[in-house]
Amino acid sequence: MTSRGGRRGQAELRRDHRRDRYALCSAVFAAAVVFGAVAGPALLFDLPDTAEGLPPRAGPVLAPVLFAARDVSVPARFRPADQPSQPGRTSPDS
């Protein structure tokens, strides 16, 4: 159902499905990049003992947080604007 009370058409369903797939894929990519940027150096290089413990623990914490934020923010950004209650008017007080 749409905000206007009608059924959603195939075009709207496809658009929403593409938006959700984009949100999911971009969230996975962003989380992988953050995990690699934070935890990667500690896994690849010999770091001092004080710096070696934090990045491998911070990467798995930051990646899911970024994934969730990205997965929620993309659909929220592309949500259609509400229509005015009466055609041709810009606000209910007009």
C-alpha cells in the first residue's frame, strides 16, 4: 500500500528492491573497507605490542556498526516525500 492508499505498482516494487540491494551491497563494501583499514595493518605488519592488540579488536566492532548505519541511512535518504493533502497546494494551511 502506498501513502495515498493505493496498491504499489511493479515499477515502485522494483525501485524499492533495487534501493534495498544497493543499501545492502554498499553496506557490505563499506564494512569490509573499514575492517581492512583498521585491522589490516596489524594483521600484515609487525607492530609494537601496544598497537598490535587494539586494531584487530576494533575492526570487528566498527565494521558491523558501519554496516548497520549504512543499511539504515540509504533507504531513509531515498524515501519519497509526502504529497500535499490537496493537489496544487503546498501546505495544509494554504
